[in-house]
Amino acid sequence: MSEFQIPKLMTIADMSTRWDMPRQSIHEKKGGYDFPPVVQYVANGRTALYLESDVEKYEELYPWITTPEKRQRRQRFIWSLIQDKVL
């Protein structure tokens, strides 16, 4: 008999913990066209669920999102590019 596997699901709160990022920042990223799609809403439509595999693909596309240090490093890099153009 084959076993049915329930896929691993994540909420915005789970991503917030995983990436050490405020939930509001993640909500702002949801507007992007390549943010993982919602697969289901629960709690009377208040909580969106995302496939963990989709979140992992997003992390592959945007590796700097995974830690505060990587986000800071990317921010400094972009700032240096802007400063080079200005000068």
C-alpha cells in the first residue's frame, strides 16, 4: 500500500522565523511576482499557507533573503554601486 505524503507547509510566521525577518517585511515581498504562491488559506481566510518546496525555490533565486547578514551584505553592495555612479 502506498503512503500518502502531506507536503510540508509554511506560514508567513514560519518564514519570519526561518529568515529572522519581521513579518511586515515578508508581507511587503508578497507583492512580487515571483514570491511563492499561496496554496491554501486557513483560519477563515486569515492565514495563508505556502509549500516549503516553493519557499526553498524562492531562497535559491534570492539567497540573500535567508539571513540578516546576507541581507546587510547585499544592501552594502547595492549602496556601493549607487555611490560609484554618483561620484
